[in-house]
Amino acid sequence: MSGTKGDDDISLRRVDDKTVELTVNGETKTFNNVKAAKIDGKKGDDNVTLDPNLGINLDVRGGKGGDTISAVRDGVDAGDQDGGFKSFASGGKKPHVRIAGGQGDDEITSDLDYAKLLGGGGSDTIDNAGNDAKVRGGRGNDFLINHGIRADIRGGRGDDLVVNDGLGSTVRGNAGKDSVINDDPAARINGGRGDDVVQDNTGTAQVRSAAVVDDI
Ligand SMILES: [Ca+2]
Ligand SMILES: [Ca+2]
């Protein structure tokens, strides 16, 4: 589905094993046996809320404007510790999830495992808690927070700030004056081009192409 040129409020929620519910600007529709969803907020500052238990392939684009896209557990479903993926529509396979903020200063928050989170142009904030995620700040001065295990994080161009405590993650600052605050003892950190600073609070992270400062 596509949003409008204005500021859209879009949410996609799983109702039961068969049914998902799409609400766009207050109007709700239900769909059965959905295997994939494509959401494009288009222009405007869009707000997209995704149920982390959708278990379907997702291609979400914020488009132009400062968009807020979130796929987070609200803590109600505490028994679900498998990253939110059920076998609903995907036959037990891990869904393919891509969330792209597009242009503008976007905010992406995700608990989805194996998700690809792309900030795109603009100074984006990406907060990831899913495992095996790929996090890309893209251009602009991005703020990337990672709690997920084995994340692959790249700041892209611009002066990025990365805060990482996801175990076994890889952080690349890429071009620009990047700062990394690290609490992952098994992290591999590469500042890339520019004067980069890594505050490694573990003392065991592998750090390249950056000045290392101790815990202060
Ligand atoms: Ca955007
Ligand atoms: Ca960016």
C-alpha cells in the first residue's frame, strides 16, 4: 500500500494466524493469508507502526520527509523470545525484512531479527534490538544504537555516532568523524576514513583505524 503526499499514520498488525490488519489514517482493512507487505509512506513525515509478530516479508519505505518507523515488542508478549518470527505465512522460514527511511531525518526502531535497516539520506536515528540485523546509516550524521547480537553496522558518509552492546557485532564508521561507544567484548570496529574515536568499555574489542579511549 502507499501513503499520501501528506503525513500518514500507517500500522500493520497481526490479529491471528490468518489475519493481518492494516490501518491507514484511521481506516482499517483486514487481509487473510498475507505473505508479504509493501508499504510506501511517500512524501510527508510518516508514522509507520509494525507488529513484530507479523512473520511476513516486509518492504517498508518512509520516502521523503522525516519518518518514524517502528517494529517493537511492547513487552506484553513476554513468552515470545524467538525474535517475533512465527511460521504464519512464511512456512517457518525467516521473513525477509527491509525497512528504509529514505530521504529526511528518519527514526527507525526495530526488534526484528535478520532485518535490513537503512537510514538513507539525512541524519537518521536507528535503534536495533533484533539479532543478525544489518544497520546502514547512509549519508548524513547518523545515530546508530545496537543491542542485537551479530549486527553488521555501517555508519556510511557523515559523522556518525554508534553505541553498541550487541554481542559479536561488526561496526564500520565509514567516511567522516565517527564516534563509537562500545560495550560488546567481541566487537570488531573499524573507524574507516576520517578522525574516529572509539570508547571501548570492554578492553577486548578489535579496533582499527580509530583512536581508542578507555572508559571515562
Ligand atoms: Ca524519510
Ligand atoms: Ca543517514
